Amino acid sequence: MVVSVFAYALIYGWRYAVGFVALLFAHEMGHFWAAKRRGLHVGLPTFIPFVGAWIQLKDQPVDAETEAFVGIAGPMLGSAAAFACYIVARDSGSGLWMALAYAGFLLNLFNLIPLSPLDGGRIMSAISPRIWFLGIPVLTALFFWIPSPMLILIAVLALPQLWTALKDRSVIDSPYYRVAPAVRVEYAVQYLGLASLLAVMSFEAHRAIGER
């Protein structure tokens, strides 16, 4: 975390760097808390500057619902932290807090792309693994809009799972992905609601920054 703060501070200044790393920490602690609640052995967040952060699950989820529970907890807590920044920005008129809010909304929205290893792909495990394939055009469109090595890395990490699912359809019909219909609906509602909220708030924060 300290190295990440230092690296971001060289470009954006220390105040923004501290806030941004804190937003990453909140996101990852959502995963950490959810994994602990499900009895999974999990390590504390690891940070790499300009790549992000992640937690290491030392025990893997036993089913898709557990995977989705851990997956959605990160964007939930991360979005709450971003919204707190937005409230402070609106009350204080601070451009710094609004910039942090915008970064937090965008970061968590990006993580909801329905493609593993992103959180959206993990959530889709409980809704329908077939939705993973919708993540390909989304990631491709993002790359043409904002070319980034990070997007290429995500694509490389996602390919083995996608290839396995495409080559052997029985994989996504395995017991691991059998989830009760009511639970599928619950996660679908949470996912769509969170994605919609983040899209709206990203637009609103971006508009507010433009007005300053």
C-alpha cells in the first residue's frame, strides 16, 4: 500500500494517491470480509502500483454461489466508499473528493464487466456462466476506446476459462454452477442495480468535475 501511494503520488499528488489507494483497500476488504464470512482462508490485500490490488483466496469457493458472494462484496463496499467521497465533495465543493468519487465509481463499474477474473465474471458464475461470452465484446470495445495493456492482461487471464467453457459445454452445466433459481434472480437484481447506479454516478461525478 505504501509503495502504491508513493507511485501514484509522483503523478497525481499525495492527497489523491492516499484517497485512491484507500478506495482500492475498501474494495478489497469487501472481498476479504465476504470470504471470511463464508469460512474461507484468505490473505490480506496485495497492491501493485498501476495494476491494482487483490486478495489471495487460499481456500477456493466450493460452489458458484459462494464465488458470487465473495465477488459482489468488493464492488458493494467499494461503491459505498466512492459514494461517501461523492457526498463529501457535494457538501464541501472539493474537486479532490469529486475526482476520488469519480475514480471509485469507474473502478467498481469496470470490475463488473462479466468476465473472469473480474468481479463481474465471478458474479455471473451464479447467474449464468454463459454470460461470460458477453464480456468479450465489452472488453474489446473498451480497448478500442482506451487502449491499455491492462485490458490485454485481463483478456489473457480470461481466455483459458472461456476456451474450456466453449470447448466443453458440460463444464458450465457441472454441479459447481447449479444454483437455485431464486438465488440467480437475487444476484441478477443486485448486479443490474449496482451496475446501473455506478453508471449513473460515474456520469454525474464526471459532469460535476467538468463544471468546476
